[in-house]
Amino acid sequence: MDTLLPYPTTDFIKHWATEHPDRTACCDTGLTETWTYAELEGDVSAAAAHLAEQGVQAGDRVAVLARNSVYLVILQHALMRLGAIFVPLNWRLSRPELAKLIADCSPTIIYTDRTHQGGSSTAMSTTTDSGSATAPSATETAAPPSDGCRRLELQVFIDALQDARESPPSSVAPRNVSDNAVATILYTSGTSGKPKGVVMTRSTMSCTAANFSGLGSLDQSSKLLCDAPMFHVIGLVVAVWAPLSSCAVFVVSPRFDPAETNDRLADGITHYFCVP
């Protein structure tokens, strides 16, 4: 078992990019892209440089409202290296509900895919006394909100990384980020009350990933399907971080679809975590 991870570490991508750079790390079914661990590390490093140029500082919250993508994983890990905090938002929520979460986490940037761009714009617009969001005009949609939070299309982030593959940027000076630093905030569903932000440190996610990896007997031959949303611990930690902890492969699907999921499960998937 040459892929047992020397514990502790909280940067699985960097570790395996050094130990096994040419092994496949992940693939994105929505974008039909595949990454080795070395390629994934290159994108995370470039993303950290891009975010630093955008002015992201340690402690900043960067929210995202988008369907599953490997680029969300890249974004999360790049933010961790800067000491910033990744906040994936539930795109199933209503606009007033999103507005409350955005007000609660106070992000400096919110990235949206094109499917959900309008929802984030409205959520960050002025709310009425009843708490319902008022729809912005076309001009307001394009302009940054008054609280200083910038709205950016996720595609801008993706384009920057793809450009960096042709002309790699200067590396960001390493930042001394504690393993106990907050890395991610996941909001609860709010089924029995208001959604609450669950604070997750690098160590929290690493230990959870190691636990699931051990329970599932994951190794470098394992291949996990991630079609649970990444705003949930199952999609982000169980289906992504657990395979990363074991130098395994994770396959990212934009969504759960019964027929598509059945097809993917028949294509070499060894582990799948879902609600029965």
C-alpha cells in the first residue's frame, strides 16, 4: 500500500502531485476534462495566484453559486492556500433565502455559473420590509453591489486558469496558514430552523476524509462518483476529499440524474455515497 498517507497533512493535492504526479486525480463529466495530480496542483497554484491578484486576503469569504465542477474543488483549495474561506451556496434556495445567507457570510466575491447568475444578483439586491428580494435592473445586475461584494462569473475564473496553462503566472509566496484555520463554511438545510453556517477547518475536513477513506477501504485504485451537490458535506468532503486523501480518482457530475448516474456507475465507479 504505497498510497497510505503520512498523517497529518491537509493539502492532499500538493502531496500526491509530488509522490504520484502522473496518476489520474479527477475528471469532470460536464466539461469532459481530466486532470492528473500534477495538473490539478498546477491549476490550484495558478488559481491561488489569480485570486491573490484579485485582492483576496486571509479571512475573506468567497462564495460560489454553481453546479458541481472540478473548478469548484480548485477554487476551494486555492482559497485555503491563501487562508481565505470557501462558501458554497445552495442553489436550490429561493432568492430571499439566498439573500439571508449572503448577508450572514459577507463574502468579498461571489462566483456564479451562468445558470444561477440572476439568482445571486437578485439575492444581493435591496430587500423589501417583508424580506423578499426586489429584482435588479440589467444595469444593477452587471454592477457590483454597494456592500463591496463583487459578483463574477465562474467562467472568468475558469478562463484565467486556462490562460495560465499556456503562460504560467508567478507563484504566490507561501502563506503560513494554520491547519486549524477556517477553510470552508457549509450552511445547514434549515429544515428545523434557520440555516446555520457550519465552520470547517482544514483539519476537520482532512480528518473526516481520512475517516471515510478508512471506512470505505479506499486506495489508489478507487474511483468515486460525485453527483451530490458540493454545498453539502457528502458532495464536497465524502465524494472529493476522501478520494484525494487516498490518491484515488473522483468523477464530478454537474447533477444527479437517474439514467446518467446508472451509466456512470457501470463505468468503473467503485464507491458511491448517496441518500437511499
